[in-house]
Amino acid sequence: MNVEKIMQDLTAKHPGEKEFLQAVDEVLESIVEVYNSNPQFEKAKIIERLVEPDRIFTFKVVWVDDKGEVQVNIGYRVQFNGAIGPYKGGLRFHPNVNLSMLKFLGFEQIFKNSLTSLPMGGGKGGSDFNPQGKSDAEIMRFCQAFMLELWRVIGPDTDVPAGDVGVGGREIGFLYGMYKKLAREHTGVLTGKGMTWGGSLVRPEATGFGALYFVQHMLDKAGKELKGKRVAISGFGNVAWGAATKTTQLGGKVVAISGPDGVVEIPNGMNEKMIDYMLDLRASNKNIVAPFATEFPECKFIAGKKAWHIKCDIALPCAFQNELNGDDAKELLANGTWAVAEVSNMGCTPEAIKAFQEAKILFAPGKAVNAGGVATSGLEMTQNAMHINWTAEEVDSKLHGIMKNIHHACVEHGVEKDGYINYVKGANIAGFMKVAKAMLEEGII
Ligand code: GLU
């Protein structure tokens, strides 16, 4: 494989798909060596086949807002690769959603899902619908209109969507209700369901909890521990909340959370009340963190600054792709940060990752760190298929085991000659090998 040539061809075919091309480039750079040492891959054109989605659906979503006005959005589902199982991945509702973003997320999902060791292929979907400021009734009408199209192409053994940015328990409920009505079946076609109608315990907190289990193993391997360490978290959504909860439970100090309006500095670390308040903030649907400092006077709000502005040992990006750039990385390194774990998908830009790796600090990519969310979705699918419910302890211990194995796989494939663990390389190779082998065995399709 010639990475440069493949990237040139892909860029010519999909000009402007910035995030997607960035995600592919990172994977290709990591796997080129193992790929080229295995001639079967080249012969079967595994990479050329892997970078094109199996299929993409786009559809119009028409709904009526509370004022009686007709609204039109675009809906998408990218079924990227189904070599190791049914397509699996979330739905993102955000005004910035476009095909490049969903293709990047779907591509990442292939390797992430493979890392979980559960039988799930990679997929992603969503809409440019903006849930901010919408009433419950508007959200319901939108979700129903969205599912009116999507239901034809998904199924419990075909493609199983879930939540992502802008899609939480409420949206999954409305989507599921409509699917059930159309398909006349009560199956595990979506994950992240409510606990009384097929959801799995621990799924809501699984991404954040799983991330911290991964971080624990990473620190342990480096001879460090989380206890007493200063942790900066970006975001205040479901994932950030799970990460803050587990960090605090494990004795770490969450000294910053941030939103689009700025960062809240929490000098003595978050307490339980503050963690609960994150949920209120989220529910207020205003997308700001400033009220946090009014509610808790010991905290300080700094407008326009990111979480990376606050001195910390460990940085956990929990919001969006490319939210931590080269300048942020410099600021973190200057402040003595020695570990960064992406909890968001592709949370760091290539420049930031390069800076961390050159400084030889601990750095782990989203597809490994945040895989606990989709892994627990996989456990939800298993429970649905078996028509049983596991206890929270059972799910949590399975999640913990999966994160431990993912960490192990990253180390196995990521140790450099000088002993530095390149978690990006490790995650990409481990995720890729399983999918590539399945593609070889399943023939040219
Ligand atoms: N959206 C989450 C992710 O990026 C979860 C997907 C799922 O549970 O299917 O992995």
C-alpha cells in the first residue's frame, strides 16, 4: 500500500470531506507496515474496499414545528463495513452534521467496534437537525419523521443505531416507538433504550466509565495512579458526566469542565452535588456552563477559554472532533500535563497528537478509550436477543473486562522500539487486523 497514492485518489474522489480524509489518513499511517508485510491484503485490495462505505442512505425529513411551520432536514445512515457483524453505531443530531462527518465517524466505528471483541460492524447516521431549544413535542415529531424513512434499512441483525451527540434517551424512545409501530416487532433494533423496555443497566454511563477504566489501565502500565490527580474535562453532556463521575469515584480531582461559552475552574475538584448539577445544566438545553459558577461560588467561570487552559495532570476531551488543537496541546504540555485520553471521537487534531507523542506523554485515541459505550450497546443487543436482563454488576464487570482487553490489545500492537506505547498505532492495528481477516475469509464482495 502506498499511503500517499491512496490518500490522493480518495481526496480526488471525495474532495472537501475533511474529517473523513483525516480519519483515514491516521489509520493508514498506523497500519501501513503490517499491511505491506501481508501480501494477501494488497491482493484482495482490502484498503481500497475498506475506505468506501458498503452503502449510504440519505433522505429528506419533513416535520412541522410548534408554530405550524413546515421544516425540512436531511437524514443519513452510513453502513460502512459489515464484515464482523451487523452495522452498529450512533445517530448524531447537530446542525453541523454532513456526510464527511458521518463518514469519518462510521469509519472510526469499524475499528472501535472490532476492538470491543463483540460482533459488530461499523455504521453511523444522523441529521443536520438542531435539537437545541426544541420542545419535547418538536423532538418527537422530528424523530418520528426521521424513523419513517430509516426503518426500512435497519433491523436487529442488519443495522442497530444508538445515540450520539444530540441523541439521548428521550430521542431513542421516540425513534423506537415509531420503529415498533412500523415494523410491528419489539426487538433490539436500537440501543440506549429505557430500562423498562429493553435497555441495559450501565449503558447511560458506559462511555465515561469505560474511558476511566481504560485510563486506569494506562496509568497502571506507566506505574502511575489516578488518585489525587488533576483532571480537566471538556463538555458537560452524558459522556462528560460519566467521565466526571468515575474520575471522582476513583479518587481523581475534576478541576475543569467546559462548554461552548467557556470553562469552569473547580479548584478543589468536583463533588457529588456538582456532578448532579451537570445533568441539570444539560437538561436546561441552553448549551452553556456559565451557570455552574453561579450555583457553586467556589468555582470560577472563564469566558471564551477551553478546559485545556486549566493546569491538569490528565486531559479528557469529551465533546467533539478536533476540539483539542496544536496550540491547546502546547498549553497543556507547558502546564505539565502527562496524560491525554480522547473520550470524544477524534477529539485531538493530528498536530496535537504529534505534539503529545513527541513529548512521549501518555496519549490514547478515542476509538480505544470511548469504546465502552458501543461495547455496552453490544451487551444490550445480547440481552435483547436472549430476552433477559443482566444486573448492573454483571454489565459493569463485563465492561471492565472489555476495556482491559482493549488496553491489552493496544499495548500488544503499539509498543515502539524505545518502549514508548503508541496507543494510536496499537488501536488501529488491533482493530484493523480482525476486520481485514474477516474480509479475506468472506471473499470478494
Ligand atoms: N455514539 C457512540 C459511539 O460513538 C455509541 C454508539 C453505539 O452505542 O452504537 O461509539
